[in-house]
Amino acid sequence: MIDTQAKPRPYFSLLGTAAILGLATAVITFIFIAVVAVATEAVWQQAAAATGLPAPVWTLLVCTAGGLLVGILIRIFGDHNGIFAEIMREFGRTGRFEYRHAPGILLTGLVSLVSGGSLGPEAPLADASGGLGTWVSERLGFDERRTRSLSYSGLSGMLGAFFTAPIGGALLALESAQGGATGVALYFWTLFPSLLSAAVATVAFVTLANTYFGQLYAFPDYVPAARHMLQAVPLGLIGGAVGVLFFLFLGRLQTWLRPMKSRLILRGLIGGVGMGIAGALLPLVLFSGEEELVELIERAAELGVAMLIVLAFVKLFVTCLILATGWKGGYIFPILFVGAALGLAAHLLFPAIPMAVAVAATMAGALAATMRAPLFAILMTVVLVERETAPAVAVAVVAASLFVALVQITIARRAAVGAPTEAAAPQ
């Protein structure tokens, strides 16, 4: 488009294909989430009741068996998938998703989620939906630019269906994908097709599921004030620290487990046992945290500051552990859980901070720091909590993003200073 000599017909054909792709990704997303829900109920309610085993014992058994299955599936299909940030960096570099790996990743993701893993479904679905866009483009013989557009539209459609928000889906994909079109071309070749795909996917998913993603967490009403924006700064910094710790824990665990790269079954089993022990001791750290967060908010005063902090760090650690051991899934809701737990602890320590501000600001900061998508973090947090928190959320996201940037600059400078010394050492 943009090119005055270009013919509009191929471009509108691309938009039509993106719309059809949005419909397909909505169906994939609905089926996957429905299967996860049915299987989870069968394992954790029906089978657990039939066995009559104590809940901690059943948790340890299911998570351990899940880790074993994850290891077996990875041995069969290969360990191709990374965390969401890595997936999007690779897409930004290549403009495509490797669709040949999608079936194995979806199946492994299904087992990971049903086994109680502290993960969400968005990462396996991102591979599958983005891969579908790449596959369709290749079948149609599209060039590299249109392949990038359709791959991006597949991902955006899935996110639009998952969050039932076409703007949120396109925005997360746009902020997360590093590379591709810039300037005006960004709108025509990236944003417009992805918005169309996400819009169709949103309507299709809502029609299938008869539900709409909206405010999940309720807090006492409050009126925004200037002091809430000041309070949001330290809360945002706490969220930023969550992001730094997430990548630190994940990187360290991946390094420690690297010698077990060829022992995939044992590696998956380690993740399962770790998840099982954590879940047996602290049931709230099981699963993605989307529903568990409701209970966390309701019981915050009963749990107390110390337990809220413990839950936050255990949730963060086990999420990193199972990702490092090959379990497949996303970390959006686990990170929201961690941020909310720390925000609730801050509210209990400093009651002058409204609960909604404490939770929303810390959640948003943590989400921005881990997803590296500040606008999406603001949009999603405001949808989950309430729009009155928007000013505090915006300030928290800025604080968290600046904190992460400063940490990255410091690490880069230290690495640059250390590099000549290391190079000179052998001499």
C-alpha cells in the first residue's frame, strides 16, 4: 500500500485473509481453552474425589505425573518453544512462526496446564496461531512482507480472542514484536490486518464461549487523587523488581539445568516434583493464578503480610522452574498474581494506600517489566481492576519500565567493562 504504483486489490485480499485467519484462531483458542477446562475438572475434582487421597498427596502425584508426561512429549516432539518474550523476539527477527512445531507445543502445553502448572495458555496458542498465519501465507505464495503481516495477524487474532479485546490483542503483539515495518507502513502492513483479525476473533470467541473478558477483581470504591500517583511510584518499582527477578531466576535455572539438556524426561520430572511440592504446601500457587487471585484478594488480611510475600516469591520461582524444565505455557497471569500479592502486602503495611491502587499499580508494573509491553500492561490492568486506577497504573508502568531500563543499562555497562579484561586474561 503506500506505494502509489501499487495495486490495491492484493492488499484488500490480504485484509480478507487476515479476517478469515481471525475466525480460525478464535476457534483454535476456544477449543484449546475448553479442553483444558474439561480435563482440569476431570483430574482435579472428579478423579481426586474418586481416589479419596488427601489434597497435598494428590497434588504431588498429579504434578509429578505431569512433569513425566511433559518430558516424554518433549522427547517425542522436541523442545522448540521458548517463553513469550523469546517467541516474539524471534518473530521480530524472522517475520514468521515455525508452524511444524505447533502440534507438539499445543499438546505439551495442554498437559502442562492440566497438571496444575503455574502457567497460562497464551504461549502455546501464540505458536499455533502465529504458525497458522505463516502456513497460510506460504500456501498462498505470499512474499515476505505479507507473510509477516499474516503471521502477526494470526497471533493478534488469538490474543484478541483470549482477552476478548481486539485493541489489546493487536497492541500486545505490536509492542512485543521487535522488528518489521516502521513509519506509515507499520499501520498498513502490521496494525490494520492485525486489528481486523483480532476484531473478528473477538466476536467469534464471544459467540462461542458466551462470555466476555472484563473486570475480574473487585475492590472498595475510591476516588482518584494526586497522592495515589505518588504512591504508584514505589509500587511500580516493586513491579519492576518482579520483572528483573523473573528473568534472573529463569536465566539462572536454565543455566543450572543446561547439563540436563539431553535428559529431557528427568528434567520435566524435576519441574513436576518442584511444582507438586509447592502446590501441596501452598495450593494458591497452582495453575495460572487467574481464579486463585480472587481468593487471594478476599483472604489478604487473614493471610497477612509475611504469607503474601511468601506466596509471591514461591509463585515466581515455580513459574520460572517449570518453564526452565520444559513445561509449556505463558506467564501473564502468574506475574499478575505475584504483583497483586505484593500489592496487597503493601496495602496491609500502609493502609493509607487504597487496595485498588496498591494491587493495580504493582500488577501493572510487574506486567510491563516482564512483557516489555507498557501500553498493553496499562490497558489490561485497567480492564481487570477498574478504570479509576488508570492514572496510578500509568505512573506505575513508567516507573517500572524506567527501572528495568536502568538495570539493563547497568548490566550492559558492566559487561562492556569486563569484556576487555576477559579477553586479555589468556595473554
